[in-house]
Amino acid sequence: MRVFPVSDKASDIIKALANFAYSSGVKTRLESECSKLIIKDDRINGVELKTGEKIKADKVIVATGGYSYRATGSTGDGYGFAKSAGHSIVELKPSLVGINLKRKDISALSGLALKNVELKVYDTNGKPASSGFGEMLFTHTGISGPLVLTASARINRKNIDGASISIDLKPSLDAKTLDNRIISDFKKYNNKIVLNSFDDLLPKALIPYVIGNANIDAYKRVNSVTKEERSRLVGALKDFRFEIESLGDINTAIITSGGVSTKEIDPKTMESKIVKGLYFVGEVLDVDALTGGFNLQIAFSTGYLAGNAQ
């Protein structure tokens, strides 16, 4: 179950949380950037601001977020605080992010959205690493959208050198049914060239790419297309493949994968097992999930545990 505000505005969630905090007596200090933790005898003693001011505290919760979307203020400072306290940091990776492709001529497809397609990712060894059905879109450097964001979360810790993606443009049709559909369209457009005979089956911008992947002369008359060439067309439609160049930059990612090792955190309270009174919550931890509100739930749940710890 998902719950949304009536206004559909995320800002209203922020306001609700802020109002609850204020009504509970929480004091907020703006432009008071923390420079380091104050730790004495393996126990937190407070924080020091960049101005040099020291604030004493017997409990400190690090809720600084990850490293993605740095323009929002999430600059990765929390990882430095964790390291200074003796914590291990699992390598940071972008997650829920677009995928860049090696084929550069696809920039002409930028903005093209595809619905009801199947996306598969194959790892370096050609083995399936991710599979999903739904929506995606092309960007000027590759692909993005719900299917792609999910795939990025499943492969961001794998070696993607030599990895590829495959798009089944017609997942609801098996090869034989799709071949019959092509035959039907070719009969309809009997006197046209191949390039102008796929308007009923594909978005116009995509047609030259599919024909090219099938290695067929785009200007050949459809009434002279052979059975073997049709088979290649079916293959191109069911396995529209590209080599992966890289994941998108971490600053364009929705979340950061990696962070403070959970092995060093008490899961019941989110307290550090190294420094007494020090807590880590949310995205600064090595905990992340797929889209659907799960990452917000991680932030809320870990924050709740730390906030109520005795």
C-alpha cells in the first residue's frame, strides 16, 4: 500500500514532518555546518561546527543522506564522519539511475518512450542479471525510465564491462505470431519499401534502427523480402540489443548504493557498535532498495529506531 498527500506534493510531506518536529520541541539551526564529531573514550561527546563552535551532546544521529543529488546539500559528509569514528564504508555506487550505451547514434531517439516492453540485462558472461516488464525511454546518451532504474539497482555492484541490454519490443507476441504479423503488414504495404512498412508496428523513429539491426536493405520492396530476412526482423524486434557503456553519474542517481557498513551498526537501535551514543540512519547506511517508496521507508524506519533509542 502507498499513501500520497491529497495535494500530490512532496513539499507537504516535508512540511508535515517539520511541523511535527517543531511541535515536539526540536530546535533547528540553519547554516551551522558540522565539521567533525567529538569523540572521547569511544563515546560521542558532541559535534564541532566549521565556525569552531562546539556543541556538546551525549547522542548524535548522522542523517546526512547519500552522495547523489549533491545540489540538495547531500554532499557525502556523513561518510567522512563515519570514517573518523572508525567505521568501514562500502564502496559508493549510483543506484536508480540511467544507463549509458556505447552506440552513440541513438541520440536521435532521445525522448522516445516505450510502453509494455521487456528489458533484460546480460552481464559480462552473457548471463541474465535483470529482467522486467513495463516502461522506459531513450535519452541522448542511453536509456532511463522505471525499467532501467530498477535494472541499475540490480547491476550496480557487478562488473558491467562487456554487459548488454536487450529490449523485447513485442513481448506479448511469440516469434511465430510476430512473423505472421509482419507478413500481414507486408501484404498491406505490398508496393512499399521496408522502411515505410512498419508504421503500424513501431514508433517511426525506431524503425530504421530495427531494420539496421536486422541487416536488411531499408529501401528493398517488401514483396521481395525473404523468409530468412523476416526471421532476422523478428529477431531484431524480440532482441533489440545494445552494449552498456556505464551507469549514469552518481549525481544524477536517485539514491546512493553503499555506505556505512551495517555490520558495525546495531539493527535494533541504529547505534554504532564502535562509538557509544553515535547513530547512523537513512541513505548514509549501506542499505538501498528499488523504487516504490522503499528508500523513504528505510529513512523513516531507521530514523524512528534511532530517535527512540534509550
